[in-house]
Amino acid sequence: MSAYSEIKAVSLPTKSCALDKPCGLFRKKRSGTAAVEFALVAPVFFLLVIGIVEYGRMVMVQQVIVNASREGARQAVLEGATATEVIETVVSYGMEGAVTIHAADVILAPANLEEADFGDPIQITITIPFDQVSWLPAPMYLAGKNLVATTAMRREAVQ
């Protein structure tokens, strides 16, 4: 017998280990366990991923419409600004942020900017249904919700 086989025989555990019989039985009967575990965990995992995508899109769109309302309000408070120019500014800012803002989604108060005097507040409100901007075909968590952004600034007209 060679020296290598003597070392090998000494270093391996003997077959008479007390845990071999019970543990060996469990290992033999585990076929299909991974498939069952995946079937239990996969729906929860996919719901979590869809929720992350949906809420991430909501936060992105909310930030874009907040910034669009600020840009529109900044345009509206300047001398000689018209409602049409303000709405065009808001819509174009939304396009740059990959969000479609329709003119009907923008509300100006007062509607006629020429009526506002120096220091009067001008308010712009943008309301977009989340169903309109969702990346998912049918939003699950935010279906039917509206994203709203409002900005108010004071008129900078010449006194």
C-alpha cells in the first residue's frame, strides 16, 4: 500500500458517521425543491419589481411636472407674458423630460395674465392622470391616481 492511499484513508471520515444515514435520506428526496421554492417566491418577487418600476416612474413624472410648473410660473410673472406662451413653455418642458403634458392639463390662475397687477400671485397647476404616463400597460398600484404640481409666484409687472 502506498503512502498516499494511507493518508487518504486516514483523512476521510468513516462511513459509520452518526449523521450520514438521516442526512443522506433528506438529500435523496429533495428532487424538485428548487422548482417549488421558485413557485412560492416568484410572484412576490415580480410584484415587488413591478411596484419599484411603477413608483420610480411616478417620482420621475412628479419631478418633471413640478419643474414644468416652475418654468411656466417664471414665464407667467414676466411683463407681457400671455397664457398661450406659458402653456407652450410648460408643454415643451414636459417634452424634454419625456412626459406628455397636454394644454388641457395646465390651469392658470388668473386665466388672463394681463389682469394681474404688480405683486399679484399667479398660480400654475398641472394635473396628469398616472394612467396617461405609466410605463406599464395597466398600472397596478397607482391606477386612477392623479399627479398634481402647483407653483405660485408674484407678478413682476412695472408699477
